Amino acid sequence: MPSRDNDPGFTYRRIIRFHETDAAGVVYFANILILCHEAYEASLAASGVDMRSFFGGSESLAVPVVHAAVDFRRPVHCGDEVAIALTLHPVDTTTFEISYCLRNTEQKTVATALTRHVCIDSASRQRHPFSPELSQWLRSVTPPPEDD
């Protein structure tokens, strides 16, 4: 379930399910990126992005992930609740990064992650400036610049 906290960015909360764990009883490493992608999707939906056209290929633009990284801090088990806070970092007019911080109910960081996305024309596969809808989403989740 998504929520807007007082912090800049966006936070998505959910309970870890059994099928997301491995034989040791902790979240399987690759599933951390799935959780992050869920938070990304929830933030898009919360800002009014039409999910069917955005991910369904009816748009002339695509926004593939071109880089992903995860650092693990603490184990997460079936039944644990995690809050996934995401913050956007526009790189240029075609590229943005999302940083994710996954915390448990004690507010301890269990993992951090980063994904880099590039906006491309679906037909030519060449970089393309963000659509107005994507630009609006970026503005809604990007923290304001820090005061000096």
C-alpha cells in the first residue's frame, strides 16, 4: 500500500510473502529488486500515470532499466513488513535514477538499491526526452534542492 509521508519522495509498504523467501527463510536476493519495482509502479500510479499504456507498449516511448544495484544490510523474513522509500534523481532529459531504502518496522535499513532508467523511442530504440506524463511524475517524486 502506497503512502506519502512528510519526507520528500514516495513510500510503499507491504508484507513479505512466503514465496519470496529462500531455503534459509529470508527474502531471496533477486526479490529485493521486484519489491523495488513494485514501489516504482505504485509511485507512477499514485501520480496518475496510466499504467496500462505506460507498461503495455501502446506508448511510443519505453523506459527500460539499464542498471541495477542492491546492498543488503539485514535479513527480511516471511511476515515482515517493509517500507520502501524511493527518491528520484533526474540525470538529464532522457535518464533518471531511483534510489530505494527498504526499512523494517523498527526503522532499520534492511537493504538499499538503485535503478537507472533511460527513456527511448520504442521504434528506433534511440534516446528520447521524457513525455509530459513522465516529467510530471519526476517532479512529483523528486526532492526539492537543498538550501545552502
